[in-house]
Amino acid sequence: MTLQGLDPPFSRPVANPSGAVILRRGGLVARRFATRYGVLIGFLAFWQVAATLGWVNPAIFPPIDQIATALWGALADGSLTDDIAISLQRAGIAFVAAVGLGIPLGLLMGQIRVIERALDPILQLFRQTSALALYPVFILILGLGETSKVFVIFWATLFPILLATIGGVKEVDAKLIEMARSYGARQTTVFRRVILPASVPAIFVGLRLSATTSLLLLIAAEMIGANKGIGFQVMNAQYNFQIPLMFAAIFLLAMLGLAANAVLVALQNHLCRWSVASR
Amino acid sequence: MSAVETMRRGEISVRGLAKSFTLNGQRLNVLRDLNLSVAPGESLAIVGPSGCGKTTLLRVLAGLELPDTGQVLIDGVPVRGLGRERAIIFQEPRLLPWLSVLGNVSFGLELRGVPQSQAQARARHYIRLVGLADFETAYPRQLSGGMAQRVGIARALTVQPEILLLDEPFGALDAMTKLTMQEELARIWREEALTMVLVTHDLEEAIFLADRVLVLQRENMGAPRLIDISIPRPRDRSSGDFVKMRRALMAEFGLH
């Protein structure tokens, strides 16, 4: 005797698309695209029209096509390549260092109550102190070179990933841990097979926050004390009144942020196929 | 003692067990001087009002909690914490959401050091036994409540315990699924020759599944009572004996 499931089995409709179906599907894709990106396209179109017709001062808001030309020109002649490379390097080193310290420390603090209790007050103090306010201190200690820039980005980037990891570990369902223990799992096995995988979604939330933070701090640090980098180029273009180039650099930063986020989302979807939250 | 008796294991014996909790500064004696023995292969149901200590008793049997005094012996050996000869089925399925059905069912065996391929082979057998062969690769979020609970049951059976401890396993299921699952469990218990201790709120479930029912009362409301359920199996819920037994059991709680 086997059990007859009360739940209907999964079924997939047999695909046999006719011309009308393909057309309808095409319409659906177009509509989905329009609802998703319509407002964005409208915003860019409004900008273009407003700048061309003189509704806004085109010296401050140049038309989109001029910005695109400036961006293309700067990318094509390689004048921004060095800046992009140095910016990526600064943000990248800081991000990797913050993740390399934040995740293990967060896992430790989330697991061991004593360590969390001892470290929490000082971490709260550090977190509430603006990284930019500390930048002068870092410059005094580390000099005006690369180290202080990377360090200030690292400092600000550390906290989102650290706090998200601690939160993730602490929020693991105690009932799952008890289940694993009831099958004879010891502390290290519980950690490896239950706590770690259960924390992955929360860790990814932290990674995405940290990636955004690292780019924010990158620009601020480059605007304050650098002679290279995308943030420096934004400031420099503004000083020299190359407004299309300024917007081009700003656009480039936005693209960097979107790209970083997209990479992390793709990685998250790959690692957390099981999770509803990541879909 | 005959050879057959020595072969069959899974005997539980509870001696002078007491356990109390302190709740809002008040001492609550949930279990007091409890003595009980469960024969190998027997099915015992524990019923009683909430707060009577039935789940506490099960958790002590499981080794998840320690008694204040007294002891639990399994096959004559005092229990110290969790043990391989016992498996627990909780009220919630407690599945790991990142593992497939197959991964969840083989999880218990893998924790006990069985190589993955071997664990999965045995897991597949029990997945078939609970009727989920087509869902091996599904993730828990794709399963209904009844299917998820069946995965939990398969996981417990896969470690081939002598004693199955169930804490209101069907409490969260709808009425239809619950009936099917009770029949499933009765069949599995018979086929696997397990000792089974089942905590439940549902008197009908207790009568359907158990050889004996332990009725616990709240503190100062009377001593625990053991009631034999001598209805032949497979049991029919609408038979005269069954209905009579249900009426008798309800009377224990002052219900008519």
C-alpha cells in the first residue's frame, strides 16, 4: 500500500506555440519592459527635451546626447581609463578587506555571546562615528596616499557586512539547531550544516549594503584628497566647467554601483535558489 | 527470556521521574514521581490538557531535557542526553530550506557519518515509503504542510531508530491530511516494528494509534492514568469499540 498524495503533482503545460501565441508573448514582454523602465525612459526624455528647449539652463543641465558624447569620448581616448582603474582598485581592496574581516568576525560574534557582549559597545561607538569625520585622523596616521583612502572606505564598508552577519547568525531558527542536535550533530557540525547556510541570505543583504557603501565612500574620499579617480574627475570637471564630462563621470559611478549590485544579486540567486526572499 | 525478546530492542522504563519549571517566580511541578514502562514495539500515546507536562515528558525521553530527579532507562541503560536509538518527530517539520527533499531525508544519516551516497540510497527507500518518490528534488518551500511533515517522518525513519518519539506530529495539519497521515503512521509502525511514543491533543488519534494511552493531569488534578486500548488492528474509527473507547477517554477529562 502506498499513500495517494492529496496534493496535485507538479505539471507543466506542453509548449506548442502558434503564431498568435508568439505575438501575444511578444506583447507581454513589451508591456513588462514598459512598466519596468517606462518612468526611467520618460525621465531621460524629459531631461533631453528640457535641456534642448531651454526649460532648464543647459550650461548646468546639458542635454543627454552631449553627456553621452562626452562619456564616449573620454572612454574612447582612454583619458578616464586610469581613473576607473584606480577607483576600482581602492573600492575593491577596501571591500574585500571588509568582507574578509566582517564575515568571520560576524560569524564569531553571532555564535559566542561573550565576544558579542564585549565587542558590541565599541562597535556601536565606531559605527555611529562618521567615517568621513575620521578621515582626517586616518590621514594623520596613514598619510595622504592610497592607504588612508582605502582605510576610510574599509572602515565604512565593514559595519554593514559585520552587523548583517551577526544578525543572520543570531536569527537562525533555534528549532532547526535543536533538530540537528537531535540527530547527534556537535557544535562544529551544527555551525557548518545549519548556521552557516541559514545565514547566507542575511550575509548577502550585508554584502549589497557594503558594496553600495564602498562606492559612496570612494567618491567622498576621492573628492577630498585625490588627484586621480572617478570622484576626482567629477570635482575636476566641475572646477573646469566641463559640465557634460562631470555628468558623464557621475553616470559612470551609477553604472559601477548597478554593476556591483547585479553581480551580487546573480551570485545570491545562484547560492540561494532555495530561498523565496532572493527571488 | 526467549531469543525473540532479547533481539527486539527499544524498551523504555521511567523511574521516579520529576521535573519542575519556574514561571514568573512560581514553581510549577509538571511531572511528579512518574513511573512508566513501554515494551519493545509498543505504541504509547500521551494525552492531557496543555501544561500537564506531556511535551516535557517526551523531551526528557528524547534527552533534550534533563529530569530534576529520577531516570529514564532505554534497554536497561540510563539515558544521558540524546542517543542514536531514538529519533524525534517534532510538531513542525523542521526541514532545512536549502536542502532538497532527498538532502533533508539523508541529513540525519550524514550527521552520523554515513557516506553521502549510502545515506541517499537509504533515504530514497524511506522517501518512497512515505509516498514522495516524485518529489526527491523539490525544495521544502514547494511542499504542502502534509508533504513537509512526511519528509520529517522519512528523515526520522532513515536513521532506523528503535524508538520513535513524536511531539504532536499532525497538530498543524488539516483534518483530511491528518487522517491519511495517521493511517500512514500506523502502517509504518507495524512494518518497521518500532517502539513509538506519541504526544497528542487528539483523543481519537491516541485511540487510533496506541496500544496504551497515558493520561496526564495538571498539577493537583489527580494522578496519571494508563488506559489499555485493546481494539484489534487495523482500527475502524466508526466501530462500536472505538466509539465506546473515545467516550470513556473523554470522560477522563470530564467531557461527555
